[in-house]
Amino acid sequence: MTTAQQPVRSGFGATSTAEEVIKGIDLTGKVAIVTGGYSGIGLETARILHDAGAEVVVPARDPERARAALKDVPGVEVEHLDLLDPASIDAFAEKFLASGRPLHILVNSAGIMATPLTRDARGYEVQFATNHLGHFQLVERLWPALVAAHGARVVSVSSRGFRFAGVDFDDLNFEHRPYEPFVAYGQSKTANALFAVELDRRGRAEDVRAFSVHPGTIIDTGLAKHLSDDVLRANGAMDEEGRPVRDPDRQLKTVPQGAATSVWCATSPQLDGRGGDYCENCDISPLVAAEDEDAWRAGAATPGVLGYAVDPELAARLWEVSERLTA
């Protein structure tokens, strides 16, 4: 079983920027939360939503750093939130709910990549805990505000990195298998995509719709800090002078291009009545047929999503496991 994954021919593409995809959309009176909204594509997402009229809240583990990064975006509200600390997530959500505001847009943009093996206080591997479980708990706690919006969208920033691994339900935390940073990253990014599938199924009756996105490869956002220059050069993402390579046709994007799909999923009327889809290049990605998987994996420029990342049965199983893990 998989989602439909039918492109809508949006008219945008790999070179589109967040500013371009939101042109003509007025978000006055809307409230948005953007995790990771003080660096990289999260910062650009927060800025664009704010400029379109939304009231934007940016939760941050280091509020002072966030305020400094957002100094040119006046009016953005910064609050404390640590995605690895369940009590912090609850406190942030309780404060937001106490404000009585609906939540129209939630962009789960914060994330880490290819870290050394580290575990949180619960013993959970930190890429899975940060990228998936923290956002899972945040959405569950903010659910009343999403429902109160009477038309909310949740955007889960995934990655083409899902190709590195599915979700290993038998060993989520690498207790019995060798730890490989990109396998752990791939598991967390698959989880991000599956989360959107089941969240959309559960939320559509309340008009809460969800999407996951691949923003592209943007190495100058801090996400790639655990990767050596040699690795980045070998993958064609950095030139010999240490500069990021920009080639949108190969998913090597600028920050404004990288934020475009998140903003499109969060705001575009082209997606009204839809949800649960994995998106890239400002459109819904096509499903890769099993017989085409090897060719797809070999071609970095070809849009698409593998079936295991959008499988409703796996998504429902992940939701149940995540509820147990986050109590």
C-alpha cells in the first residue's frame, strides 16, 4: 500500500524560491510555528511567512541566538524549546495553547544529520529522537490549536536521505546493529515522511492536512557540520575552493530555493483538499515503481519517492510506536 503521489503540475520547479511560490498569498490573521526557524531554510521559511502577513513563532533551544538571527525580521516571537527534552516540548505547547491562538501552519524544519552515535536521556538515538520523536510529541501537544484553525497544515521536512534506510522497528536505537550515521539519518527522514502520511489520515476529518518535503541539498546551513570537506567534494556538493556548488537540476540549491517547497506545501491553494504526500521541487513527487528503483537511486536529479517512505501501514505502525516512546 502507498499514497497516490500524483504531481499537480504546479508551474514551479527546482529553481523556484520561497518568495516566488508565496507571491499573491496573504497570510494576515494566520499563525505559524517554524521549528529551526532561526537558521538555514527554517529562517528563510519564517521570514517569508512573516512577510506574507503571518504571526510567526520560532521555538529555539537557544532563544538568544535565535533572536540575534531574526533581528532583521521584526515581530517574530521566540520561545524556548528543546526537541530532545519532553518537558520542554510540553512547556512550549502549554504556553502556546494558553494564548488561545489557533495554529494554521506548523513547519517542522529543525533537524540534525549524520551525527556520531549519541543518545538522549531516554536512551533514544538522537537523530531519530530529534528529527522525528520531538516533532511527533510537539504535534500531539499542539493538536487542539491545529484543530481550532479550521484548516491547518503541518509540513514535515524530510529529505531524499530516506533512501539510505527505512524504519527498523526491531532496532530503532541501534542497540543490536552497528551504528552508521547516514543509516540513522535515513531512518529519521523516512520517519518524517511516514509521519505526514498518518498525521494526514488522522487529521483530515478535522481539516488538519500534512505533507513531507525534500528541500534539496544546501550544505551551507549548518546541517552538514558533521561531514568532512572531502565527503562533500566527493558528492559534488562543494568545489575545490570550498564553496557550495549550486545546481538545482541536481538538487544542489540556495537557501531561498531550499525553503520553497516547505512554503509551497504550507500555503499553496493548489494543495487544497490534499495531504499525506511527499513533495519536492514545489510539486508532489511521483512514486518510483519497484522496477525503476535502481535507476532512480543512481540518478540524483530524478524526482520521486520510494514506496516504503509513504506506506500507510508502516505509517500507522510508526505512529503507534511513537506514542509509546513519547508516553
